[in-house]
Amino acid sequence: MISFRLSEDEYESLISVCENEGARSVSDLARDAVHRLIGRSPQIEVEIALRALEGRVDTLDLQIRRLSMTVDQSPLRQVRQINGRT
């Protein structure tokens, strides 16, 4: 058994990767990652880097959506919409 701590953002990113990869659980994803690292080849390293990058892009997308919702709900934006300005 292996145990380690993650920040909330890291954990959210990990859950996102699980969903994208179709993993049943974080444990399954971690086990698969360990198996890949043990048999690491240059192509696998590229795949790992791409998956990590994909996870970061997904995290950025989520943060952009949250920021967009915050901006759309801001009082100043609502006043401008009422006055016919965006």
C-alpha cells in the first residue's frame, strides 16, 4: 500500500484524469501509472507527458469556466446589460 497527500486542486485534477481515462477509481489509475512507469519506453514517456498536459488543460478549462460565470454574475456586468452596454 502506498499513501501520499494531494492539494485539493491536485485531487480535482486527478479525478478529472480518472474520468478522461475511464478509470474506475483513483487506485486503478495509480496502479496503471505504476505499470507504465515500470515498463517505461520513450513512447510511453511522450504519452505520459501528453496525458499530464491534457489534465492541465482540463484544469485550466474548468478555471476559465468558473471565472466566466463569476464575471457574468458580477453586479457591474448586470448594470451594463441593463443600460445596453456589454
